[in-house]
Amino acid sequence: MFLGHYAVALAAKKAAPRTSLGTLFAAAQFVDLLWPVLVLLGIEHVRIEPGITAVTPLDFVDYPISHSLAGALLWSVLGAGLYFAVRRQTRGALVVGLCVLSHWVLDFITHRPDLPLWFTGTMKVGAGLWNSVPATMVVEGGLFIAGAYLYLTSTRPKDTIGAGAIWGLLGVLAAISVMNYFSPPPPNVTAIAVVANASWLFVLWAFWADRHRALSRNLP
């Protein structure tokens, strides 16, 4: 899932209005920010197998550190603890931790049974939404629209950057999602990992856009 993770981060702004959207983006996408680093280091592995699902040609051979349920629980606790240590905000820390954990939940819905439950990677699960392009588009698109609505109604622009930057970010994310559905398979695994690392740009963009927006008057 791509848009769905960002949808969670956008919606989470309403639950934790004092937490930057950039932080929420980093939390919701943390395991996918960690994964390409582990792939480049040869610790986790992926293959390109066109047709393995209708949506993605990637065969996630092993990724127990980044994508196991045990790993997701660990990273969520660490993320919440780190946020609380820095910001001293209980609500924000809880939401950050839940955003990290939400990644595994959404991946469970979309992936074929390749998500490990434990670090050994022996038992794997996945509901397989990726076996249908139309169903995936409906679910992801619906989540993204809902998340964007919650963010946009929880904040208001301070200036023209605040008005334009968030719409630009939403538009780019939506465009990339559409291209992902219809693009040819990537040329090699290294290219996958390098492109995946570019997701940090969306985190920085979210920080920038959010700095130019204020909380809606009906939020604490």
C-alpha cells in the first residue's frame, strides 16, 4: 500500500494536532523508510516477479526486521518513546506509535501472505487485496480522500505557501500512486531501494507544508 499509509498520517493530525505532519508521515511510513536501507545492505531481500500480484511485481522474500508484526510492535514502542522523550507530549507519542503500527495493519490487508509474524519469518500472513487492481484503487483512494479531508479541515493556511504546498503534496502522491498501478516492472532491486529512499522527500515536504498551516480554531 502506498496512499493508504499517507492517509493515516494525514488523518492523525486531527488526533494529534500539535504533532507535525512530517513526523506523522515518518511514523506511518517508517518501516518502508527502513526497508530499502536493509535491502541495500543485503539484510533483507526482494525479487522482481511480474505477475506475482496484480498490483506489484515484487516478491518480498524476507523482511522480518522491517515488516514483521513483532518488528512493527517494537518500532511503534520505540517511536512513541522517542517522540515523548523529545516533545513530552503523551497524546502525540501515542498517535506516533499507532501510526507506526498502522503500517503493518494496512500491509496485512494488501499483501499476499508474505508478512512474517515474528523475526524468524517462518509464519507469514496477508489478506491479498493486491490481487485486484480495482479493489486496491478503491480502498486506497477512499482512505486517501478521507485522510486528506481530515487534515484539511483540522488546519488552515497561514499564507500562500500553506495553501499551495499541501495541495501540491497531495497531488504528487496521488499521481505517483496512479503511475505505480500502470508502470512496467522496475529494472533491478537496487533501483527499487534507491527510489524507495526518495520517500524521505515527502517527509520533508510535509514538514514544510505543515509549518505554513495553523490549527483550525475548533481544535485544542
